[in-house]
Amino acid sequence: MLCRRDVFAVAEQWRAGQATMRALLVIACMWGNGSAGYGPARALKVLCADPDGVNLEHNLELVRGERPSEEDLRAAYQRFNSASPTHLRGLGPSFFTKLLYFAGYRRGIGGVQPLILDKRVASHLPAAAGPARTRRWGWSSGHWIAYLKWAAGEAARPLFGGESDTVEMALFDGEWRPDDR
């Protein structure tokens, strides 16, 4: 069974030029869907749509650096969105935010970080996290950024240890609770 740390290991190799973005796509799809069912089919569809990985690399180059900015995150999201000429058929927000997360998340630096946004996470978002909670798919970059800003604020709670992805995991598991101070 793949763990987040396995996917992060491939992302680190990609940033160091020792793995391709295509390898990161495959492992992220396998992690997100498993090795059976739709996971391999999704990965194959995207790989065939971008056989040289040119669009994947272009879409993710903004999150390759040491500390992607909020504007870098917004622009990377927009590059993947369906209205973009570099959109990859078969890769909607639920999966391209997984790629953005693994490629761009930097543990220990705090602030606004890329996180996964899928229907399960969105269904557990509170009103304070912005409008992403009102949709099951098709979020805009504005919806995503509002969620990322909210999660960065939540990460400051001792329960989350300064890590926004701990907030995302609590949402995914249905364990996020408002601070009752």
C-alpha cells in the first residue's frame, strides 16, 4: 500500500531532476485511486494525452521551487483547469490538486501551501473555509486559494502542529472540529 511519504519521495526526486513528472503522476494516481480500477486507467489517459510530459512539466514548474507563492499556486491551478490550453483530459481538480500538493508542499515552512481538494474534503469544510464547500467538483482557483488560506490559519492551532496538510487530513477523515476555546 502506498503512503503519502512514498509519493513525496518521488516528488523530491522530480524536484532534484532524478524522476520525471510522469512518474509522479503515476504514483499520485495509484495513491489516490489504488492500483486497481480507475487509477491506472486515469494515469494512462493522461499519459497518452501528454506523451512527452510537456504540459505536466509546464503546469507544475511554478511549484518546483523552495517556496511557491500564493500567486504561483493560483497560476499552477489555472494551468491545469479545463479552460487552459495545457489542461490534461481526465485530470480534474480532485486529481490535479493531488499533483500540486505532492509537487509543491513544503513541510515546516507554514503559510499558504497547496492541498488536496476533492468532494470528500469539500463536504467537511466549514463556511469559514470559503465557497469550495458548496461544490462537489469543478472548483475555481479562487475557491481553492480561499480553502488554502483558511487551512493555513487552522494549521496554527496546536492540534495541527503548523502543518496545513494535517488540517486537510482531518477534513478528509471527517475529524476536523472548530476550535472551542
